[in-house]
Amino acid sequence: MVFDSHMDTPTELLRGRDIFIDGSAQQVDLPKLRRGEVGAAFFALYCSAQLSPDEATAHALEMAGAVERIIRESKGEFASAYSPSDFYINQAKGKISLFLGMENASPIQESLDLLEAFHKIGVRYVTLTHNGDNSVADSAAEGSRWGGLSPFGKKVVKRMNELGMMIDLSHASDRTFWDCIELSEAPVVATHSCCRALCSHRRNLTDDMLRALKDKDAYVGINFYPYFLVEDPLKTPPGVKEIVDHIDHAVRLAGVEHVGIGSDYDGIEITPEGMENVGCLPKVFEEMRRRGYSEEQISLISGGNLLAVMDRIISCSK
Ligand SMILES: [Zn+2]
């Protein structure tokens, strides 16, 4: 069973994706999720930094509605999930759990009440930024507006702790990352990030950050985007081996209980060789087996760790 912490499928749903057919150009659809043995996934409500605050709020709501629609149309193949216990109930019935995340806090504008409203409709993590600083925090792509979290962002972190929402630091600037490590009372997550020691992209996590995730009993989901896996993917295209290299490195620094899969499918325009879509996921675990990971360790990394960190974050809520 795989529980993937980041897929951008809601964006594709609004573009007309037929999630129920095995489309050749589709990275994510129901037949491929089944082939990939995916039992649960976070579907990200992604808003570009170019949208105005009101446009972002409307866009996020529309995507949440599109996810609701495919759950209804799926006749029991998909089910909503808001907590690990929902996942276990759905799993027992053979259903794929769809969790909602929000990528870019822009839809909450400058309102903690909007944050509460998005929590109410099922959003369980917020990736604080995308590729642009916003009212909450600085991003890795810019990183100059606030010097980390904004004053409002500090309130957001506190409220997310109270609600048991996961603070997602993928895309965050280094200073935003460290501000959240310091301020958050609950573990944090990086739902789709790789290791900077292996590929120097500014949005990848340094070894110090990976160690901090261990100390914070937190989580990183390894991203499959070729530009985060290797320095020059057009010259030396990565494959399964490079994905598992990043898993290995993260496990060495953050510990085997704090690493998972955050493929970023439907959010990446190129994919690693042999890993063209979510149906290819079992190849990652085959490669891990070859490298000596036990079945127990593979089940932690394929989904157990994400369920466990959700439980820890919920148990910190008030
Ligand atoms: Zn992203």
C-alpha cells in the first residue's frame, strides 16, 4: 500500500482529466493508482502565485469541489478521508482514500477564519508557499519579503497546530523552514522535497534540515521531479535509482521513520525514466528491496510514516 503525500491531480480535474480511464498521457488516473497499489493520496489544491487573493480562494474551492465530484462519480472506488482512522475504514472496503492538501496558502488570504473554513471542508495540510513569497511566508524561489514567516504567518502556524493541520514546508525558504521548526509545537512535514546534498536545487532540503526533521519527529516525502533529483536531467536523465538514492540519503539523516513518497505526479512536466506515471510506483519498492530494505521498512516509507506523523500532529491539536 502506498500513501503518497503530494499529487497535483485537482488542477488536471479542472482541465477536464477523465480520471476513470487509463489515458496514455495521464500521470494519475484510477487504473494507474490501482496498478501503483496506491491506497491513499493527498490531492493538492494548488494555486499559482500569479492569482489574486480572491481568485486563489475561488480556485481552491473549485478544485475541492472537483475532488468531491470524482469521489461521487467513482461509485465507491474513491472515498474522502480526513484522518488516519478514515483511511483504515476505507482500506478495509478496498477504497482509495483521497485527502486534501492546499499548495500555497494564498487562498486563506489574511484570514484565520478562511483557514478554519478550509479545514472544515477537509484540507489537512497547507504548503505555506509556492514559487513566490505570500502573506504567510517567504518561498525558496524568492525569499526576501519577510525574512521567513510573516507576523500573520506566525499566527497561521499557531492556528494550524490548534487545528491539527500539517504545516508543509516544501517550497519554503530556508528561513521559513527554520522559523517553523522553532515555532511549531507539532511535527512539520515536507510533502514533496528532495535532498540538497545530492542535487543543489534551492528548494531541496539540506542535511541540517533532514536532521531537524528527525529531531522534530517529522516527515519528508521524496519528490520524483527530475530537476530535484539530479543537477542536469536533460544531460543525465534520472530513473528509479536516483529516486532511491534520495530515499537512502533522507533515511540516513532523518531516520527510516521520517521518510515517505511525495511523487508530485501531475505537477511535473517531465518524469524520471521508467517512472512515467503513478502505476510505476512498485519499481521504487523493488529497488529498495534490492538495496536491503526490509518489508517492514518499505511499508513505513510507502505510507506508514505519513499515517504516523498525521496521528502525531492530530494528537498535538487542542
Ligand atoms: Zn509543489
